[in-house]
Amino acid sequence: MTPSTQERYRRLLRWYPKAWRTENEDVVLGTLLDVADGRGGIGPSVRERWSVIVHGLGTRMDVRAALGASLVGLLLAAVAGGLAVWGTEPVAKSGLSWLPPLLTVCAIPVLAAFGLIAIARQRGIVSPPRAIVAVVLSFAALSLAFVASQAWGLAFDLADEGEAPTGLAAAFAAIFIAAWLTGAAAIAAFLGAVLARSGVPVGFALVVAAVCGAIAAPVVGVSLLSPTVSTIAVAGVAVLSLALLRPRRDAAPVSSATAPVPVRTLRLARGLAIIGLAGGLLGIAYAVTGASWSPGATDGTEAMAHGITVSVLAGIPLLGAFVVVGSARRGTSAVIWGPPALLAASLCAIAAAYVHAPSWSAMAPALAVSAALGGAALAWWLAARLRGPAVARIVTAALLGLGYASFLGTMLAPMVAFFVPIAAFFCAIWGARAAAPRLSARGAGEGPIEA
């Protein structure tokens, strides 16, 4: 065997990651050279090339690759969310109306699918070749889904103008079916491998995977038209891949020790929760009935805005309840009171926005501030609690907070008013149940409030 032949095989093995080559290259190279010598060849055959390329690329799909893909997906999700909330009109005027669907239907889901498949590959759930097949099919299916969404939009516009569909619009049905079949194949390829690895007979696994793929593919495709679904999917992959990464050896472990909460602190937290509950219920009652009796509400829209303002502000005492309990358990560090303080400021911004309801132009600045504060609170809270290396935790938390601020922070603002009384009710019940078993203990009520 000539040195040039050995070098050809060695170059081919570079498709594998460096860590794999360090451990396995010499053994695999020797086997490949023996096979080539036996057939009288002077280099890799076409079959060997494709096998090494597919296995090598599949082996490169690991948790780190999943985290990198999901972080890029989170950044794109923030862009898509910002366009959905703040950039609808500019995007339409600039002729870039295809950009948001490209992000939410194709780009972000492809990155999420890649991350999920990469995690499954490293965990041994799917083989490297099956992982590559699943990624390629996912990319093809989601690309076709994007084209189908554009074809449907063109067909809808033409129908609205009373014209017959032509060109891409006329091909909508064919493109949709192609996307459906390809998506079903992608899901079946992945799910079939998972079922086969779990011990399910191969034939039965293929049937189940095919049926599930045929049912799930159109549901997934249609749901991706909303930025929320793709954002949640890529966020889940990011958190999962981060949790599977090993932290640095020199990283200080996060303390999970908690101290018992004094009864007086529980009483204070329960009192704050009850105040939040009362305020939230008052706000909802005013929103529903205020137009009929309040001189400050001229109509139902104004009453709804005033009620939302009251109910949102009622969330501040509820946040105080979480702070006093958290401080009693883990101390008064900034991680305990910082995120709730930002959330309280976010609630104040929401309340300020709804003073100007229903004028969107007047509400938008305060809602933007609220979303930014809420995203910062989420990022701070997650950075201290996510698992994984410190830098990866901070970057992931920051991108998750950015994604929340760009879309969900604005969309969820009116829902906060209805969430506050529910959360306050359960917090008050928990405080009462936590304190009750200890009230009869001797000296249980003695001691300072730890807050």
C-alpha cells in the first residue's frame, strides 16, 4: 500500500470530528487499507466515500452542535417576533413579506429539528446515517412548507381579487402534498429509529412511525405560521442541550441549600398574596362591569383598560410574596430580588400603557419598555438557574430573554391581568397550608420575620 493511498484515506476520515479521530483513526484507517489492498485499489471507492462522509457528518452532530444551532434559532426567533409585532407594515411596504414566514416556517424549525436530532444522535437513540437522513428530510419538508405558505398567500390574494390562480398559486395543492409527504417521511425516519432502538419490532415500528408522521406533519406545518410555536421549540432544544453539557471543572457549583421559612414570613407572604388576589379580582370585576356604573368608564373598552391596569398592578404584592419567601430560604442576594424587581417595573409599564388604551400608537412605547424589562427579568432568572457552563448559560438566558421581549412580552401583556388573581389564589393557599402544620408547634410563631 503506497503512502499516497494512506493519505487519501486519512484525508477522507477528516469528515469525522477531531476527538473521534484521536481515539479511532488508526484502527479504522488500518481496516480501510486492508480492504483496499484486498481489492487491489489505490484509494477509497465511491461507496466508502459516501459511507465515511455520512457517518462522519452524523458523528459531528452532538450536544454542542445542538446548542449552537438552537442559539442561532433563538436569535432568528427574536427577529421574527420583532417583525411580527413591530415590523408588519414596514415589511409589507418593502416587499419583504416573505421574510417572517421564511424564519418561522423554515429557518427556525430546521435549526430546532437539527438540535433535537443531534441530541438524539449523541445519546445513541439514532445512528449517524439515520440522523443525517432525518435532517435532510426535515430541511426539505420545511422548505416545501414555506413555499406552500407563499403559494397559499398568492392564491388567497388572487381569489380576493376575483382572479383564477396562476403560476405558484396554482401549484399550491401539489406543493402542500409534497411538503406533507416529505414531512411525514422525516418524522417517520426519526420516530422509527427511536422505536426500533427501544425494542419495538422493526415492522411495527415503521407502521407506527408512518402513521404518526402522516398525522403530525400537517399539524406541525400549519402551527409554524405563528412565531410562538417555533420560538418555544427552539427554546426547548436550547435548554435541553445546555442541561446535557458538562460544566467546566473549575466552575463553582450552584448552591441548592434552603433554610426553613419562619411562620411569620409565611404569614406575610400569604397576606401579600391575598392583597394581590383582592386587587386582581377587583380589576377583573371593574373590567367586566365598570361601564355600567363607573363615571370614569364611558364604555366597555375604557372599563376593560382600567380594569387591566388595576389587576396588573395587583401583581406587585404577589411578587413581594415571592421575594420574602425566597429571601428567607436562600438569603437576600440580588438573584432573589432582582428579577422580581424588574418584573414589578414591567407591570408598572403595562399599567401605564393601558391608561392610553385602546390607542396602539400611545400604548406601544410603554408596552415595548414592559417587554424589555420582562425579558431582562427572565434572562437574569434563567442565567442563575440553568445548568451548564457559565458562558453558555448566560448566552442562552440572554437570547431567551430577547426572544420573550421581542414577541411574547407584548402579546402576553393583557393576559397578565387574568393570571395575577389565579397565581395569587394558589400562593395564598400554599402559604396557609405551609404555615398551618407549624402553628401548633411550641414557639413556632416566635422569631423575627426573615425577608
